[in-house]
Amino acid sequence: MRNTLFVRALLALSVTLFASSQTFAEEETFSQCILRLQGEAREQGLPDNLVAVLGDVKPLERTITYDRNQPEFVQTFAGYYQNRVNSYRINTGRKLLAKHREFLDELSREYGIPGQYLVSFWGMESNFGRHVGKMSILDTLATLSCDTRRSTFFTGELFSALQLMDRYQFSVSDMEGSWAGAIGQTQFLPSVYLKYGVDGDNDQRVDLWNSEKDALKSAAYFLQQLGWKPGLRWGREVQLPEAFPYELAGSQTPRPLQEWKKLGVSQANGSPLPSADIEAALLVPVGADGPKFLVYDNFDVIMKWNRSQFYALSVGVLADRINGAGRLQHPFPDVSALTRDQIMQIQTALEASGFDPGKIDGQPGPQTTRAIRDYQKNQGILADGFADQGVLKSLMPDSE
């Protein structure tokens, strides 16, 4: 069995590499693409020395492989969370919160972002500066610019990277980051770096690789500009009463906090919810047997940084843990991750049954969750919207 899986994986990788090698031949060669990009860069007024730098970039096949690769299994929130909100990040985050307390308090007064959130983003993005990426940003962005999938977007990021070099006199060797072009301890894309990078150590330069203060202050300014509301939490873990109507859950159906209280929702330890005049949405990321969360407007701000609910929940809980909170009150259920093929089977069966799951893509997004919830309610079973083996067997009794 192991040899069969290995051969299948090797064949899949070969197909991916072959496809990526054809990417630049579909319309133009990589060299032709770079000549075209150099012309566009000149038209945008970039200096000749930086336009010349583009002549030395190289295509990175592994960048295309990373961009095309999707794991066979869809990661559960439990797996995502446990890999990120771990004892190292919590303990290190607490030490760094104490170490930078004075500076973080200054940022909080100036931008309205509590220090524990800035440290949480720092930990989530680069493990507090330990993992900032070692790939050539110029090679990566040039490769993605010459790929037809998202050429326009990455061409803009490539030119922004050149502008960064011009503004701060970075060298080619300085320009290292992730396979997708993210830079520094906050993993900003070049365009975000240009727009929101702030000098935190007063050296007249914004260096997100080497300056912790630059990274933290830039994160604070970015979050402020994204709409962070001072004095408001990201959300909180909650407890639901028995026979709770789970069809009310979902990021698209917020309601006043007082309505959640009337429905019997309480804090995770059983104490009443606060009496604040705010709206909240209920998220149930691993079904009725796992932890549940009410999330507020600042959760949406975190989602503007990264469009993953798993990421935003992890940032919020990690910030709470760094600030001294205990672990989640409700443990994660022991559920197996579904494969992307199984999710597609669920989506296909939902569509055939008259419940619109959105795009059939193997991704259990909000629309698929709503469709599952509607199907469960129609069947008279607990409508938590969670895609698991039970839903698969209910929709496809003959599946294995």
C-alpha cells in the first residue's frame, strides 16, 4: 500500500512539474516575459538600475509547484489550531510581551491595538522573526508574474518590491521571503510593506526583516488602517444550551449580543455574556461537539489580514493566551479529516439534493457550511453545518 501511495504521489508531482514547466510556454517564454516586464517597469518610472535587476531573475519551478499544490486532506480547525497555538508560542509570546511592554503600550496609545494582539500576529506570521523565508523575492515574484494564473496581481507586487529597494536601498540579497512573496517578520506583501511600513526604531528606514520595532509598529498601523476598534475584543469562546438552533450560526448572520444572551448563550465558563451594545456572529468550526465562538467586528479586521477563519480564531485565542488567559474550556472532538475528494462528493450530493454548496472545489467554505446546515435541518438532525464522515454517509450511504 505504501509503495502504491508513493508511486501515486510521485506521478502527481511529475504532472505538477510538467505543467509548471509549460506555464511559460503557453504565450511567451520566461525571457520574453522579463523583457516585457522591464518595458512596463520603465513606463512606470522605475530607475534604470532596478529595471536592469530584472534581467538577472530566474524562474523558480518550486514556486509554481507550491502555488499549484493542495494537500489531499482538508485540514481541520483542531489540527490547524494545535499546530499554531502551542506552548512555545504562548510562552515566548508572554516573554516578548513583557520585554516590549513599554513600546507596545506606546503603540496601543497611538494606534489603539493592545500589545498582545501585535505579539500574536508576530508569532503567527514568522514565529517571532525566526521564520521569515529564504527564497528570492524577485525570482519568486517574477516567476508568478510570468505565470498566467495571477499575472497582473504578482506583477504589481514585483514592481512594489523594486520600489522598496529604491526607497530603502535594499540590495538584491536583502530581498528574501516566502514562496508567495511575503516579506519580513510580519510577512507583508511588498505593496503592503510600501503602504503601511512604519519606522519604529527611528533610524529613518523601515526594515521588517531585522527590526522588531519596525515590524510591531507597522503591524499596529496596518491594523488601525484596516478598521480596528479600540476597546473591543476579537471575540470569545462561548457555551451553548442544549437544543440550540445551530442554523443561527455563521459569519454572515450576526445579531446583537443581547439576542445571543436571550437564546441562552453564555461565556465558556457559564457566566453571563457582557451587556455591551455590539453585534456578534457565532462560529462553530468543528461542529457541535467542539468549541464555539462569538466573534465581533475586530475579528473581521483580522480576516482582512488573512482571509482564513482558522487563522483569525487562532490569532484571537493566541492573543488571549499570551495575555494570561487559560486554555479553551471545551476540548476538540476526535474527528478525522476528510479528503478533498470527499468534500467534493459532499458538495456534489448537496447540489443534487437541491442545496447549493457554491463552487464544487473540495473546500468546505461558508456556502458549503450553510448548505450542509440546511440539509441537516431538512433531515431533522443536528444542523451544525460541520462536514464530517456522518454527513458524507448520510448524503452517500454507499460511500466508504
